Amino acid sequence: GMLGSIQSMRSAADLLGGADILMVMTELDASQMTPRIQTKFDSWGIKLHTVPWDVPPNMKHYPKTDWCGHQDLIRMHVLGIEGYDAVAYYDGDCEFQGDITPVMRCAATGVFLSTNGGMGEALNIGFFAVKPDKRLLQAAEFFANQNPFDHNTGWGNSGWRPNGGYYVGGECGQGFFYTLFYRRAEPSQRALKSVGLWDSFRSAQIDRCIWNYQTNSMCHRHLDCEQVRVHHKPTREGGPGECDRVKFRERRRELERRKTATRRPLTDQELAQAREGQLLQHSAGLCLRPVTETDIEDDTIIVLIDCSTPPIDLNVRLVEAAEGSYFLRQAGRCAHAESDDEPGLAPNEPRVKFPVHCATTKFKPMWKLIETPIKKGGFLLQHMDSRKCLHPWEGQVKP
């Protein structure tokens, strides 16, 4: 979805005493927002904060193509949002794993906070915290209007210190913000002096490995992942030594538990459910099965596997739900199309997610059969809500 970690963000906001969550969007983009997206914002408790531009008017450096300035520099407006003691900007893919109150309290004292990046950048534009002040936004606009960018010499010929040269995003928000708020170069001085902030402005950087985790690069080799408060990257399961998203950590713990656990025999009721309906087979002869055994709602996906792989009671079966509709069911639990609870935000090719309760009203676990002449006795499986048909990922026989 648009905000992959909105639930964790909401929890973090509640720990702050019910803090507001704002979505910064240009007035033009906001005018084109569909009622369905607005409904989702309302359900998530997100307030829309509209702004007149995403790139400052009359900005001196303004490439027309292949530039990340539009998505980065709209964040300048956060500097001047009024009515709050402190405001923090976070990218939509940040997962909150703990309390961020210390960051907000520190920012409220008037210190601009950020972290470096996981690829060697002096600043990662995916997070910063600030005591909002219209003068900071005015200083940023002044800096943008006065200073050109050069790949060799940076913003306003201020150079690339503490880095030895250009770093990723240097021509966009990452280089812009670091030069303005951390370098003591003349262009930064002029911008802050223009609004009377040069003598009082303070900035600092905090531990990226705790407050804006982006891979284990430059982190202590014995970093306790339980200490991470905000996890930014990687969004997929990482390799050895990486701190992961909560669901991946929980899954690993569960897999470790299963190594020593004895799988209990199925009850008579579970055996009956496992044999109900008909075995579902792909035209290649493979069966459908969840990647992992789990009781956590929507925790895994369905893949193809050899039908004889034990335990065979895990194979998904086609069970009639009502006339003309079917469940993809395994031992009393059902599968559904990814994001069918948020159809306006669903990917073009959603995966088949598992498990949900078959009587769920949140998700749409109903499927229908469509006859096909491609193979005698075969049929297509169509998700009744999205109207999309089931097929192996990227056409592979065994994904």
C-alpha cells in the first residue's frame, strides 16, 4: 500500500499521546485524490497537509529530467508546519519498532535532528525532526534561490565534507539539507542570517542504527536489534547480521521453535477439514501450499509444490462456499488476494496471501471457476472481488 507501515506509525503516534500523522501533498495532487484514498486516510487517522509547491519557486538548480528534487524538496514544508512543539518527517516505508519520544523531546528544544545514510551519505532524507519555525522554511527557500549545484563542488561551491566527494542524493534533498543545516560554509550562513537564525540555530545527528536503521553498515557488530526504534531498510528479509522487520524476526523465531517441536497429530475434525473438497492442482501437476505453517493472520503466501511432499494435509483444497463460489482452504483457513481489503492500493499482480479466517469480512477469500479450452477438465481460478486470475509468479512452473 501507499504506507507500508501505517499500523506501526499509528502505534508510535499513540505512544506520543495521540500525535497527529500528516501527509504532505501538493495542492494539485490533493485535488486529484480519489474518494477511496481519502476514505483510507480517514480510516488510518491521517490528516492532509497541502502545500503550494514541491520545488521552491525560482530555484537555481532545477533539472527537468532524472532528478529526485520533487520528491525530496517538498519535505522542506515540514520545517514550517505551525502549531506543534516538534515535527518529525519519516518515509512511508519506515517501520516503527519502539518509542520515538526521546527524538521528539530533543527536537522540541530547538535542535534539528537527522541521521547519516546506510550507503555512506552524510544525511538520509528519509527522516528528520525539528521544532517547526517558518523562518527555517524561508531560509531553505533563500538557499535554493541563491545557490547552484555542481557535481564536483556541491551546493554553492560548499564542497562535500565530511565525504570525500559526491554521494547518492547529493543533488537532491540529502545534499541540500546537509549543506544548509550542518555545513558552516558561507552559503549556509547567508541563508540562516537572512532570517535571523545564524546565531541561534543548532543541529545534530543521532545514531542511525537505532533511530533510522538502514542496513548494518557502520553499526556496532554486536548491535542488539531489539534496541532499534525505527527500521527503514532493508524492507525485505536481510542477510546475516542484519536487523529485520518485526515479522521477519518473529518468523525466524517460529522456525527455530519448530526445529525442536514435534508436530502434533491432527484431530479428527482437522483431518476431515483437510480432506474436504477437492485437491487443487496446477496444470503442471503441482499443488498449492503456504510457504510456512503459521497461525498469524496474513503472514505468508501460497506457492506451488510437489503434491507428495509431506505432510500432504497442508495442500490447499478447493471447497465450495456457496453456489458458484469457492474457498482456497487448508485445514479450516483460507487464502485471499493481496490487498483485497484495500482495492484502490492493491498491486497490479497481487500475490495469494494466507491465512485468514474463512468467514472474514475484512478480506475477500471467494474465488470462482471459469471454464477454459486450454486443457480438458481444466479451469481458471478468478478472484471474485478483483476479477484477477490465479497464475504462477512471472509464469514460472515452480516459483
